[in-house]
Amino acid sequence: MAKRLFLFLLTNILVLTTIVIVWSIIVSFTGVSGSFINGDDGLAGINYGSLMVFSLLVGFIGSFLSLGMSRFIAKK
């Protein structure tokens, strides 16, 4: 049981690390800068375009990593 829990946590940490690395690479090449914008009145708002791109990346990267891992686990 402890091995299963350890592998679960390790998998989640590796997936999040991969997403952060890919996101930082995309931000450095495209210039998309974060999820918050400052308006003319000084109030912060949400940049929905950036949030959509980030959510899209998290969803696709997570699903492809899960699919790839399940393929190797099923063969084992």
C-alpha cells in the first residue's frame, strides 16, 4: 500500500514539474506573461486568454502523460 501511495505522489509531482517546465518554455518563446493583467485604474484582472492557454496545456500534457504511463503499466 505504501508503494502504491508513493508512486501516486511521485507521478503527480513529475506531471506538475513537466507542466511547469513546458509552461516556462512557452512563456519565454511566446511572450504570454502570466494570468493577471493590470487595468488603467490599477486594479488587477484575469487575462482569460492566458488562463485558457495554461488550462489547455495542463489538460493535454496531463492526458498524454497519463496515456503514455498507462501503456507501459498495461504491458507490465
